[in-house]
Amino acid sequence: MALELTSVADVLALGFDDIIDVRAPAEFAEDHMPGAISLPVLDDDERARVGTIYKQVSPFDARKIGAALVAANAARHLQGPLAAKPGGWQPLVYCWRGGQRSGSFASILSQIGWRVELVKGGYKSWRGLVVKAVYDDPFPCPVVVLDGNTGSAKTEILNLLPKHGVQVLDLEGLANHRGSLFGAMGPQPSQKAFEGALAVAMARLDPTRPVVVEAESSKIGECRLPPRLWRAMVTAPRVALAVPRAARAAYLVRAYDDMVADPTRLAAVLERLRPSHAAEVIDGWKLQAVASQFAALAEGLMAAHYDPRYDKHRARMEVPLTEVQAQGLEPEALDPLAARVAEAVVRSTPPAP
């Protein structure tokens, strides 16, 4: 049987024990359905080899060799990851278009006695739903943007808001990046994987309530925001954290402890600012880093680089702005601050579309 997916929300309601992606590892690594596990019936080299035979020799020879490889790989999966699965196990299987790879593997599983289903249209159908959700459909909720200059603890405040009854969309979490030149946190998802995770997060939102997102540029690291979401953010009312620069500098030293602990990486990032600032300014910042004067370095970066850019960008915006002031960002001050932000969000919320 083939299961037809009609919306991203369908995937959240699936009741299968496992979702199995039988595509090659490189295909899986670029993107896959949420919660899927990788059990390739052809690895990357085997897939390339079969494709070459299909084009240069004949489709018949390609199918014959492909069938042998699929059978061998299926046997390894049955003796390995699937060896302990009980008789009542129900998997959902997909490949690129719901064709030969998934059909062959599903046939073997069915012969064993497991109740297996295929995804109609395979990964391609899932990707089509993602594109529709993030590029074609209107954004589902009224948006409020959490703003504030660098070091205002926006991300921490954002993630405290659900405790105070506010739904949020953590774009930096989905992109695995803190959104600044210093914000790398490790490998980012591919653009397709980012969009898939975003589509799932959007499907979980209550459309009758506002959603708070952090102020971002149109790219978070290498992940691009879909135009409809970006436009919703640009025109949304804003709640801005207003915090003294010294308090923000102290917070940044704590929040970016990974950067502080890696002098080589810190120096490399500072070097990337050289096109925007005089050589003596960059060299001064690098000397502060070497001397472990991180709070002074953070203040200098905000005063000369980040704050002017935020202020210039904000001056061009014509949207309602509510300020929430805070004198400090010590850990014990963040939850009370989040409560005040939640109250401001309610006051700022536009009517539902």
C-alpha cells in the first residue's frame, strides 16, 4: 500500500513504528523526512554505478545489477538493525519517488510478515509539501519580533517565553547558528533540511495565537529565510530589549564562552571584520583578545560595529516598537525579564489574519 501525504501536519500524526529512508547516504544527509532512519539499499558508490550502467549500457542491465545489490544490502539490514523487530512491527518506507528502491525493500519486508507501507511519491512528495508550506502558503500566525541590540539575551529570553504562555519559533535553533559573525555552533543543516525543520515547526503552531521570532537578517549563517517568513518579520510589530552596553558585554562573555575559550577561532573571526574597520582598530581588538580582556573587546565591537548597524537598520523600519528595559542580564534576572516581554507581546499582538 502507498500512503499519500497531503500536508506537513500529516507527518506529525503518523503512527508507524519507524520511518525508513532507503536512499543513498548522501541523499539522506542532505535532507529526509522528520524522524526517518537511514537504511540505504544502495550506497553512494553503488547508486552512481547503477546510474552509469543505466545510461551507458542498458536499463535491463542496470535493474539486474541493482536488484542484486538491493538484495545484499537488505540482507545486511535484516541481520543488523532490523534483527530484533517483532512480528507486529509496522514500518513506513520511502525512496526518492516511491519507486524501485523502496518497492523492492518493502516487498522483502512484506514477505517476512511485517505490515509495511510506502510513501506515495517518496521523498519528492515530502519535499513538495515543505516547499508549499514555507514558500507558497501564507505564514500561519500573527508575528511579533523580539528585537534588541547584540548581547541583549534575545535567544535566552525567547526560549523562556513558552513558560509564560507565548509560543515561539526558534529560527537560530533550527539553523544551528547564533546569527552573527561570531555565531557558528557547528555544522549547519542543508537549506533543504532547514526548510523541512521550519515547515514542521510551523505546522505545530497554533494559528490563533501570535508567535514570537527573534530579529534576524534574511540569512542565519548559511541558511536563508523563506521570503514569506522574512516579509512577515519585516512588517511585524517589535518588542525591543533595551539593556546598557556594559551589561550586554558581560552577558556576551558568558554566552559566547566557546569563542572565549578558543583564541585562534576568535582571532580568525576578528580578522574577517578587517574590510569594515581600520587596521589599528582590528589590531586593538586582537590585542584585547590575547590579553583576555573579553568584556572590553565585546564593548568595543558593539560600540564600533554592531550597535551602529542595528540603529541604522531600525531607523528605516516603520513598525510599532515597544521597549522593555533591563539594567542587567544576570541569570536570575532573565525569567522576570521574560515575563515582562510576554506582557509586551500581548499588548503588541496584531489581529489574527
